[in-house]
Amino acid sequence: MATLKAKEIMKMSDGDREKKLKEFKLELVKAKGNASKSGNSRAKEIRKIIARIHTINKAENKSAELKKQ
């Protein structure tokens, strides 16, 4: 899978983000299993992408809460 930039993640709908998050978590498990063969760089990259998705989800939830007030 290709890396996802923050701009690309922000353009996605909530459902698409959740779907990608599940895909990356599954890929992370596979990358950890193959870490001894191919190194750990792909697992590190996947963890960063997962963190980006979580960060953007949290920011959007917070802004939605502020709009309600």
C-alpha cells in the first residue's frame, strides 16, 4: 500500500477512513510477522499512517463538538 498524506486522509469520508484504518492495522500485523525478513521500516511507516488517521479523526470530532455548542 502507498503512504497516505494528511491531505488525502482529510478528503476521505468517515467510513472510508475507518475502512483504511482496518486495512492498515491488518497490514501492520503482516509486516510485523515479516519483520525479520524485510526489516522493520514498513511497520514503522504503517504505524505513522495509523497515527495520522487517528489524529485527523480526533481533530474532526473535536471541531464537530465545538460547532454544537
